[in-house]
Amino acid sequence: MNTLKKPTIINSNSAKAELSLLDLYSGCGGMSTGLCLGAKAAGIKLVTKWSVDLDEAACQSLKLNHPEVQVRNEKVDDFLELLKEWSNLCSQYASSAGKSCKMNSMSTRLNESHLKTCNESSSKEYEVLKLMDICYGDPTESGKHGLKFKVRWKGYDSSEDTWEPLENLSNCKDRIKDFVREGISSKLLPLPGDVDFICGGPPCQGISGLNRFRNADAPLDDERNRQIVVFMDTVQFLKPKYVLMENVVDILKFAKATLGRYALSRLIEMNYQARLGIMAASCYGLPQFRLRVFLWGCHPNEKLPQFPLPNHETILKHGSSVEFERNLVGYDEGQPRTLEKALALEDILSDLPPVSNTEDREEMPYMKDPQTDFQRFIRRPRFEDSGSVTSTSSILYDHRPLPLGEDDYLRVCQIPHRKGANFKDLPGVIIGADKKARLDPSMERILLPSGRPLVPNYSINYWNAKALRSFARLWWDEVVSTVLTFPDTHFQAVLHPEQDRLLTIRETARLQGFPDYYRFCGTIRERYRQLGNAVAVPVARVLGYALGLACMRQSGDGPLMTLPPKFAFSDTVEQPSSSSGIQEGSS
């Protein structure tokens, strides 16, 4: 990307006091959390109002950390249909009069014992006390998909709430009207025009390199890739001012980038400005390379956000599609730059207390003061907008690993505590001149107490016997390639440098840039999966900062901008007052 003319700064006070955000495929909230933090650093209040995800544990994590958000645990397809139905209901009931509110007992799902115990009336009519919620789908797995209301019955408590289709509530106009009016007032669901910004990373499992049956001829015919269509359909319905879509780099590699080109073309078709960039997390203050694609979109009368240039040195581990290499967010060769030193594992983990393979505490004291700028920043308390502290950083959460099975634990205990150690250091393995690992023919094979071999066959056979990641230790001066959804020591380097265990949930969260106050719900495996699926918070934060500048029209017209000095580990950012803070560029 080449630097062009100096930018023109337009001072504007036209930005809204608050921008509303809808986070689709939200997971545990990494993307929206980072975006809001970054926008705040730019002086813009971006607020996540709604989030949607199918993963129940991830929704619980987001709600725990952001209790003010309307979190919906459902398919985004169903959410879009619900928005359409909600729009119709608002038009129909917002000012309409209602009728009486009773239902025949045959239309309820209360069983006969409840009828006899809770209501001895011979009329067989049961009064709807209140409508509690709304969805589009089949929450009770009845086989009937459609618009449903959660009903609270008069004389019954919340444990007897039932989901009822709209047609069963034909005599309950008053209750529907009350629910709709309250929903409009509380912004229960967004209507077209209510959302300023939609972000999300629609899953595209059908393009995964691990999928041997990918449909390269027509990838959009694969249902696993249809979520990108749903995402764009939601954008088209709600018409937000800004859009940010994230995805894996394969979206620009598989099937001649059909899915990436589709997303770009949909935004252009809807008359949005669009800009595509490929960003590496390690460029923004993490010891994790993690290359991802981001697609900006915005209304033609708004300022299109730029992509922030790197503020940290990094090691390029693998590239993007050759066709899109000009979209890699970075400096051109020989272009002047001032970058901070690349981070390594020691920079982010050295202050954490040692724990064992079987650690089961959900919280514990830190034991050590922070050692680096990263650690001081990641341990900062959560602040309200008023500046008051709402939580402290004295307690460390989620610092526990997925326990290794007995066999794998015994293997890991045999891996030396040194850089580069892996299964090849186990007794009974020799390395030939061709650098392939083999079993030592002069030794009898060592067996574990279970009767299984100490050196497993899959380690010897994996990747033509040249693999370096099976039972591999990370080291303090290294970076990781990409945090995945499951820490599998059989084929990944995920062992702690000096402790005989996997990286903990908290260590993995730090690799993704989540603040230490951020807690996670679900089983151990579910928490790792949430982290592997998340957008790295520092990457989302720099994009949120770019959004804030665009909202205030303090950004240039080119695709690239420079971040303020020391942006990565500071909550207080000097706002740009001249062109010195903005860099124009061309991809």
C-alpha cells in the first residue's frame, strides 16, 4: 500500500451522542467489546444493544459481562424472520385496541395434572396474565416453526410459562398490544433505522481446509456457507449506517474468492461504500499471528472507516490470497514507520501464578504484580462511563486448563522444559538424516500403565513423520500461530513452557486480548471454543477507534491510517487535531 497525499481533516460535531450496535454471530462478545472500547478511545459512545448467537454458553458469557445487552440465543436466520414479524406487529398493534384475553385449555401445553392442581374451574379457560418474550422458531421442538410468544398464565408461576403460536392468541389483543408497546419502548428488538452499526463474523464451515467435500463450483449452494447471505440480508433489512464483517482468510482463497466477492458485491448493490482489508492480530499487540479478513461498509453520506496500520512489529507466518495481497493491512517495503517491539508469550503470561493439570478453582489471587505494559493494561479494572470502578483486578478468573487424560499427562511430563521440545524428545524416538522421526529399533517400546505406548503412533505418522507440534511446548520468546477452538496437544503446540499442562482458559483469553475482568461461562471445552471463535479484542479495538474517527469526520479518504503512539496499552488517547495523526494510503 503506497502513501499518497496528505489528508484533509474536517471538524464536525454532527456525530450522534450514542451509536447503537447489533452484534450478529456474537459468540462471547470479543468483536463488539473491542469495537466499543476503541470507539470510546476516539470519543464516541458505541453501545451494544443487541447480540445474537446459537451457542448458549457463549450467550451466557456475553450476558455475564454485558448485562445491559439484549442477548438472543437463536439462529440468525430465525432472528431475521423475527425482525420482519416484529416490524409487522409494531405496525399492527402499537396503537390498536384489544379484546379479552382467554384461551381454551386445549390450545395450551399445560398437562392435565397442572389443570387439576392449579385450576378447578369447569370452564376450561385459562387467562393470559402477560406475554414475557417473543421468538421465531420452534423453542419446544414441536415440529412447527413460526412466530411464538412466551406466555405467563394467571394463577401460575414462571415455571409454567409456555411458548404459544400467534394464532393461539387471537383473543389476546390487549396482551399483545401491551407487549409490543413495552417492547418498542425498551428497544426489545430493532426496527429498520434503529441500528447504527452491525458487526459479525458469519460462519462458513463449508470453506474450511479441513473439509474434504467442499463445493468449489457453487459454494453458496452449501448450507454451511449460507450465513453470509443471512448476514447481508439482515443488513439490507435494518439498513445500518455502518457494517463490519469478519471472516477467515479462506473466504478470499476458496473457489476464486466467491464468498468474499459475494459479500463485497452485496454491500455495493445496497449502495454502501465498501473497503476490504486483511489484518494480523500480532500487528496490534498480541503474540498471536491470527490473520483475518475484515470488510467495512457504510452509507454513501457517511465517512468510510479506514484500516489502522500496524503499531507493533510482527513475523509474517503465512500470507493471504495472491489476488488480494494488496489488501493486506501493512506498510510497503521501505516505507518509513515507527513500530513497537513484537510481543512474545513471556510479555503476556509471566505474572500468572503456576497451576497444575488438575486445577479446578474458578478464581484465585494473582500473587504477582504486573511485569509488562501488556499485563498492566489487561489487568485494569472495568470503569463505568462516569469513571467509577465497577470491579477490581485483585481476583484472577478462569485460570484453569482442560485436564489432560492420564496417558497424555504422563507423556507431557516426559517433555523437557526447553524451547523446541516435543514428542521427538520422548524416550524411544530417533531422528534420521531426513529429519523424520522413527521408533528406535534397538529399544523395546515403552508402555504406559494403561498398556498404550509412550510414543503414540499418530505422532510418528503425522505429517510424514516431520511434525513438530505433537506434544510440543511453547516457549517464552515465541508467538503462536492461531488460537483454535480446542487445545489438542496431539497436533498443536499448546503446552505451557515450564508447567506440565495445556495453556489455561485465562492464558488463552490473554492471547486473544480479553481483559482479565472478562469471565466465561460453560464447560471447560465450551470456554476454549468461545475463545477460539472470537475476534481478537485488540484488533476490534483499533477498528472501533477508526470507526470513531470516521463518525467525527476526523479521518482521511484513503484506506489506511496511523494509530496514536502507545495506543495498544493506554486507555487515554490523544485525539488528532491535525493531519499528523492520519495517514492516507492506497491498497
